Amino acid sequence: GKFRYLAGVRVAEDAPVPAGMTSWVVPAQKYAIFVHRGPYKDMGNTIREVYEKGLPENGLTTVEGIDLERYEFARCPMPDGPESEVDLYAPVA
């Protein structure tokens, strides 16, 4: 399969789009939010745990949508640091 990965920031709907950039609207929907703690290189393990265990154990079913990762500098100052935290958003029914 294929996937599209992009980095972005929230802006006002009427904000001008700088040359060379694209605007992207994430549709409103229900998300389950999980936290990855630790180095970025280990995030794949957390994502696997979310989809194989976390969602089913909480009675949640994934739906088509946009998976999101949310980074906050205060919680993730060094992506490879053991104390780093990233929020993982999984679209669910």
C-alpha cells in the first residue's frame, strides 16, 4: 500500500498559503488518542500495539480516515530521548 506523510501546523482557514506549500483540511471525526513514550525509532512498536491490542481491548474499530501524530516541543524536545512523548490519533467508529 501507499501512504502520504506530511508535516503541518494549524492555521486559520483564510490564511494565505505560501508558495511551494499546500493546504490540507483534516475532516472532523472521532479519534482514539494514545501516547508513545520514548525514542521516535520505537514508535512503530507503539503503533502496532495500538492497532493490535489497544483499540480492540477498548472495544474500538478503526475506520477510514487520517491517522495523526501530534508533537509538542515541551513534551518532545529530543525525538530520540527516552522522555519524549508523541500523541497518536487513530480514526475510530
